[in-house]
Amino acid sequence: MQAHKPPPAPGFSNASYAPGNQVPCGYPQLAPGTYQAPGVADAGSYGFQVQAMSPVPPGFTGPPGFAVPPIQNQPVMQEGTVWMPVPPPFPNCPPGLEYLTQIDQILIHQQIELLEILTGFETKNKYEIKNTLGQRVYFAAEDTDCCTRNCCGPSRPFTIHITDNLGHEVITLERPLRCSSCCFPCCLQELEVQAPPGTPVGYVVQNWHACLPKFTIQDEKRMDILKISGPCVVCSCCEDVNFEVKSVDESCAVGRISKQWTGLLKEAVTDADNFGITFPMDLDVKMKAVMIGACFLIDFMFFDHAGDKRQRAGVWQ
């Protein structure tokens, strides 16, 4: 039986986009890892265990001391936030990245900071990383000091800590201080992705181009795995800005990173952005984590503009 695929979340504009299962040749593939529980027709596509139970009639209490066993692996509720159920361990998967084996789309929502709107001072960015059901998968928080944020602006070096629903840090993003203009080809942007923290699993490297934002996704051995190419003008009104993820030779599409249009008022008043990421279900979870890192780098380079009050239009600016 074919696993049920949930519909895209509201706001994910390109619902019909299906990059397929193209994975760069020579790179290991991971199966989605669905689990079929005994006696259950369909355990779903999330890979967690479903406990088979007989229905309990309304009002049934049972004999003294009888307790109805709880249903396992339901979405976790914490302070009003619904978290994605914890998947089972997956072979050769860094701890905490098991969530990524179950999904092929991610939504990243930056939280609005009231202090930043009122004062104009850049505050630490915080993001919710969700699946298409709206369940939170991870929470990401920037770790920088006030001087760095307000003096260096969007070009600032940063560390972003990404935690799971237990508060465990599962991914760390490290960005050094670099240039991003096409006028300085020897010192372009780079971001290191660690999972778990302290163990590099990949890199996002900006490639020089006079007009287009181009990046390469590399593995831990600095081998090129994927390419990312964006539009010449990255600012637009009333529509999404798409960065295409392609194979190394750029002959086939693998996925997409989309900066979503959030409305005229929100775009004008804040720099809190929403992003959508699509990738093949069986893409290596390490490369999925690096694609998440690429999304954050793109956000800081082109869409984080509270510090200098203006948004970059492209790499040529």
C-alpha cells in the first residue's frame, strides 16, 4: 500500500513541484524507513511505531485496576507547540537527524521580534523548523553578541544552534566573517554544518559569479554534491524568490529553496522571513541538514536587512 503523503502546508506556494528522487550519482541513499506495525494496515510515512489496540466503548472503565494503555508516539505538546513525533533510530544516521528521514519538505518560519521593530536594533534571530503538517521539527537560535549584530549587519559571523523537542542540540551552523560581493572573489561566503555539534557533515560554499548567486553543497570531505543557483535579482514584490538545487553538473533538478512572500505589511515592517525547502525523500540526511544550513546563509545574505535598513538586490550590489 502506498504511504499517505500529507498535503503541503498553507503558504507553500509551489504545491505541484515534485523534484523526484534524483540523488547525485555515487552518493549513498537512505530509505525513508517506514515501519509497518503488526496488525496495523498502514503505519503512515513517518516511521514511528503505532500500537494496535481494540476500540474502547465510550464510558468503559473496566474492572478495578484496569488501565487503558496509552497510544504511543503521538505529537508532543510543549507550551502550546506541537512537535513532530520522535522517529525510531535509523542506521548510520547522526543522532537527532532521524526526523529528516521522514520528510521531503521543510518550512522555516522566522519569529518576529517586537524589540527589533520598535528600536531598530538587530536582535538574535530565532526560527521554527516545521514539517508540512505544521509540527515543529527543530528550533534554531542565533548566537551572536549585540556589537557584532549591529556593526556587521547581515554580513556578521554567527553560530546557529538547532535543537530538537528534547532541547538537545543536534545541528550547529558556523559562519565566519567573509565578503559576499562579486568584487571580492577570494573571500566569498562559506558555512560549516555540524551534526552532532563538533562533527562536520558538510559545507555551503559561495561560488563567484558576476550576476547570479551560486553555491555548492559539499560533504564532510569537501567533495561537491549539489549546486544551488538563484535569480539575478533576489528581491521581488508579491511573489516567491526561488533558489534551484541541482545536481553537480546542473543537468537535473533535485530540490528548491524558496523565500516565500509574506505580505506587504510584514515585508515592509520586519525582516522576519518564511522559507520552504524541498528535497528527495531518500536524499542523505546529512545533505538535508546542509540544505537547511544553505537556507540560513541565503537568508542572512539577501533578506536580513534590519541592521542597515535595506535589502540586497543581488551579488552584484
